[in-house]
Amino acid sequence: MAVRFVIIGAGPAGVQAATFAARLGAEVALVERDVVGGSANLWDCNPSKAMIATGGAMALTRRAEGMGLAKLDAELDFEAVRERILRIEQHLCQSTTGLLASQGVRVIRGVGRMKGPHEVVAETEDGIDELSADAVLLSTGSRPRIPEWAEPDGERVLTTRQAYPPPELPEHLVVIGSGVTGVEFVHMFRSFGSQVTLIVSRQQVLPQKDPEVAAALEDDFLATGVRLYKGARAMSIDRSDDKVLVQCDDGRSARGSHALLAIGSVPNSEGLGLEAAGVHTDDGGYVPVNHHCQSNVAHIYAAGDVSGKLPLASVAHMQGRKVAEHVMGLHSRQHRHLDYEKAASAIFTEPEIADVGLAEAEAFAIGRKIRVTKVPYAANARALIDGDPRGFVKILSDPATGVVLGGSIVGRGASELVSVLALAVTANLKVTDIVESLLVHPALAEALADAAE
């Protein structure tokens, strides 16, 4: 008899688990209440990157004179941007739906919840669908966090999902939150021509990142006219007609035409019937999991944002695959567990930022001996040819063995180049493996070999 595998949530984790388990012979039912492909993915991640790509194209036109072209003036068509985002969303959703159908996955449009340890209820437009399960995956994602002192209205006070794109181009946007999402919004709207103020609760943007990386981004922000309120924590937002006023705890205030909340997310774990299934959550509402993504109930798994691990689509995707392997018994063979410390991540600002593995500050904090090598983009022929020599490549390695431990990249194409370092970190390659690779010239990737030298 086939394994009955029920998945609640069709984001990156749910879709990957469904298709992989189905290929292995499971009978899979996938319940989704919003959009196949994941609301956080299709309503947050991809739209933001599409808008950033538009802003990048505009920034390129502003650099045209430095590349031997007459001055170009690109004019933003906000409605065209909106239509482009919708087309991308529809294409990805249709592609994912087609993939699920090709693997024989039953997709149920409705709200899923646990009725018991082995029972899942799906509430659809046509009624109640009760499903029996040998294994269950919770992959319900997350949503933007809204503090008690803020009341988003979708017009002047926005959450991230209300800003892809917003109803109108902000004249002056006040961004609250200087993490990954916040700085991407700063870059995005500054490239569109908006004035931007960023409320930074710490003493640097990207507080979890390498200070040298954060400093490079701050320098670029300041050079483009972004105002930084460092060490200020937003406490209230007052709206009056077409203006907003953000009050901070240190007495400073920021006025703008719009305010954007980019202060994290909360898991979609309420209403799932977890109590009926005996599944525990932590104080933040996340479902704690082990290295197999199992909850405290062995046959009930959690993956993606709701698991409380790294909130990255790539991580959710791999979690889904590992869950399917475990459900179908493949973990009893040669099996590599997920190592979250080796996950690559990127920030799509300009310049781009990407990192993987051990960070320099982390190594110093734990007393780990490391070798740090760094080269500037300005020494790379391709960066000069492209007219954008901002940034650097930094590689951390073991001084005794030469094994690559981590790295950071700031500059054009960082989100692509970091894949080389991610492979090196995952496979325990040595710096000599990078140095002795025969790379293309001229190419930005040569900076990796130079840094590994």
C-alpha cells in the first residue's frame, strides 16, 4: 500500500516534498489556501526581485555616460511594472501547478488543519474533505509582522506585501527595519527616484552581517542620498492626509509620504489544529524540528518558514526534499543531513551582497583560527569593463588545511558568484581547488580565484 502523505501549504517546501515523494511512489495530497508556489515566494520574494531588476535597469541607464554612451533618461512606468510582476507570478504559478499535475499530486484548494495525529481536514468551497495520513508536512509559511503601534492601511502605511508595488510611487518613503528586506526596499525605491529614510535600530544596517559588508552598503546608501537614523527604534506612525510621521524612541522623528514596515515575519501556525495532533510550538509560534524536520510527533514534519529555520526559499526547498526522503525511508541509506550553517544567502541591493558559511566576526567570537583573503572588484577586468567596480570578495579558510570555511561578496553578480563558494564550503574544497580552476577571462569569477590565492 502506498504511503499516504498529506501536505498543508504549497510553498517551496511543500511543492518539493510533494513532487519528490510522488516520484518515489507516495500517494500525495497537497492543501493550499492561497496560491500554489507559496504566498511568501510569489507575493514577496519574486515581486521584490522583479522591482529591483527594474530599478537596476534604471541605474544602468544613469551609468551610461561612463560607458561611452550619450546620457539616457529612463522613465518609470509603474503600471507596466505592476503588469510585469503579475505576469511573472502567473507564469510561475502555472508552471508549478503543471509540475504537480505531471507527478500525480492531488492539489486541494482550501484551508487545511489537523483533526488528529493522522487526520487532516481541508475546508474547500465545496465542503469538507477529510484525509487520512501516514505522514503530514506543515509548510504554511509566514506573514509580515505588524507591531501593536502600527496600523497598515495599504495606502500610506504599508506592509511589505502591500508594496509590490504600492498604490503609487512614494515621494519620500520611511522604511522601518534595516534587515535584509528593509535594505532591499531602500535600494529599490531610491533607484526609482524616491527620497528614502531608513530607521536603523542598531548601530549598523544588516546587524547580523559582517560589519565590513554592512559598511559598504551604508556608504552606497549615503552616496545616493539615503538618510540613516541609526540607533533609533520606531515607536509610532501618525498619518495626516498625504503625509506620515514616524516617531522614534530617542526623540527623533521622520516625515515622509509613506511608511513601510519591514521588521520581520511571524509563522502561519495558528488555526492548524496542532493541539489536536499533539504538535508543540515554541514561544514564537514556530514548530521546532530535528535534523529530519520532524516535530515532536514523529510522523508530522515542518519545513519552510514555519519551522523557524533560515527563512530562505532555497532552504525550504531542500527541507522539502529531505522530508520526502525521510517519509519514504531513504534516510536509512546514504543520506546527508541539512547543514543550515552552510546555506548561501543574498541581498539584492546595489551592489549585491552574498555570503555563505563561517563569518569573520563569528570566527573571532569562538576563537577559531582562520585565514582571511580579500580582493577588491576594482582589480577585476570585467568589473571595470561593466563600469561598476564597487565591492570585494572575501574568503575565509582554515590556515592549516586550506579548506574553505566561508566567504562574503559585495558587488555586481554576488548572488551568482556565491554559488561557487557554497559548493566549496559544502564539499569541503580547498582554496587551491578554486585557484587551480581554469576560469573564463574576463569574468567576475576571476575575483574568486584571486581571493583564494
